[in-house]
Amino acid sequence: MMRKCEKCEEEFRTDLSLRNHMPVHKPVKLEPVGDIHYAKPEPLVNVWSGEVVDWDIMEDKPRELKGGDVCHTCKKPAYAIECSQPVCYGWWTRWGCYYTMHMIESDRKYYKQPCRYRSQYYSKPLTKKERKKIIKTVYDMQVRAWMPMSRNSMEELEKWHDDKLKTEVRMLDSVLSENC
């Protein structure tokens, strides 16, 4: 998007170059001139596989879960796609591939029982208030830690399992403490 000077009608590519052109005491009015359109890439032949590559590498196409997908670590039926890899429910919740959806939900439902599948782990579900708070915390921490393309939306975070949210908070806390 090009920027235009109000006085001399000269166009600049960046806000910084426009600010450097304008006097410091005057406020800068940014006015978009138009969008930059990139040419569609020409089809190329992949040297190693021999296939023709005609897609744009800048285009973001999320991978969809198919019916026959299996977890990339344990070969159980896949529950979700993470980092372009299919993962099972246990891996997705961050409990581990050994745990099934039934085992995890049973532990969460009967978290006071001594004979749980993970007896050393306190798997009490979050309340609505705690869940809202932890989702907001994760989102704010992601804004500080990750670039916009790597962040998860609030809608995506609301779908996450409680244990996955807790793990994400610990992981982001570690990342932010190392980057200070």
C-alpha cells in the first residue's frame, strides 16, 4: 500500500519514509493509494519429485482432517491437525498418546476418585470464569511471544481442552521468560 504526501503529492512505500519526508511538527495523515498485487507464480517443476508446482507459497491453506487420518506418533484415529500433522485426542490434550478420550473424560468427571487413570494428576475441569481468564491469558501471552501468523484466534482457544490451555500457559511463560 503506497502512502501519499499531502503537500507535494509524492508517493512513498512505507510510513517511515513518509514521516522522514514530512516536517516533525506536523501530524502525518496516512492515506492508502492502492493495494500491491503480486503476479501469480509460473508453474515450476520440482527437481526431486518431478511434479509441477503451480501453487503460491505465500497462500495459507490449512490442512483439513480426512476420515482415514491416523496420529503421526501412535497410529490411532486422528482427532485434529496440529502443525500440519494429524494427532490423536490424547496427544491433542497434551496427556499423551496412551490416553483415550474415554480415559481423559472419566478422569475429569471423577477427579476425586482414587482409582483414576492418571492418579498422580489432579484433572479437575476449569470453571467458566477460570476458563475465560486462562483463554485471555493465553491470547495475551501469544500476542507478546508469537508473530501474527503463528497465533491462535480466541475462537480456536475456546475449543481447546483445559489441560492444553494450562500446558500452553506454562510453555508461553517459559518462552517469555527466556526472551526478556
